Amino acid sequence: MIVALVGMPAAGKSTVASHLQSKFGYKWVRTRDIVRDLGASGNIDSLQSMGAYLSTGAGAAVFCQALFDQIDPNCVNVIDAIRPVDHWQKLQKKYGARAVLVAVTASHALRNKRMIDSGRGESLQMRDTHQVEADIPALIDECSFTIVNCNHLEFRARQLVSFLDYLEAN
């Protein structure tokens, strides 16, 4: 099974992925690492520029192939950030019902605090309006499950695991 997380910047997608890895043994597929491996440096401008290239056309095909190469068919994989609709569609086409889209949300105030605490000097406004993030609202509308990432993450993660068990059994 492949769990693809989608959410606005600083919603806590990596926190959820890390939790699912440490508590349930899921394989955490880090999309930022894939983007870096494909040529972006560590700074946000480089990541977003490369992300924009990798979101459509030939770039999307390159990204998705690199993503598929990271998927382990012997375990549950959690992809920490799906952004363009094209990536989700390619994931669905390849893995069918084994791919599940899960929203991670948090309040604007909490997301803003996380951005400030990150110390990267980015504003939430700048991140939310970047072209790489443009498809996120449409993807959230397609999600099968939502985790509100504020309190009780363990409880919410267990609900997600139960939901995934249900999907796999049916």
C-alpha cells in the first residue's frame, strides 16, 4: 500500500510520515530528498524552482520515475508530499487502489508558527502562493482520509492505520 500525504506547507506532513515510520514501521519516502537527488540544492528557492520543473511534462515523468524507484513493494510506503495533480494521477495509474491520498491539515496560526520556528526566513504567504503548491486544494478535495495535525497525533495515526487495514481487507 502507498499512502500519499498532501497538505499545505507546514501542515505537518513530514511529522506524520516520521510518526508512521517510527510507530508502525512504514517506509518514509521523502520527496524533498528526491528533488535534491534530481538536482536541487538545499535552499528553498532551488527546491521550489526544481519542484516547478518536476511538476509538469517531462519533469513530472522524471520525478515520478524517481518516486516509483523509492517504493518498496514489501511494505506500506508513506510519501511525505504529493503536490501536483499530475503526480497523484501517475501514482494512481501505476498502483490503482493500493494508492491512498491522505490530507494533513493544521490551523493557519499553527502553520505560521511552524514556519517562523523553522528559522528559514520564509513566510507562510510566500510558500502558500508558490506555483508548486497550486494543486494542493484540489488534491485535498480528493482525499480518502484527513489527519488534523495539532493534538493527539498518536490517536489520529492509529485511526489512519485502522482505515488502511479496512481498505486492504476490502
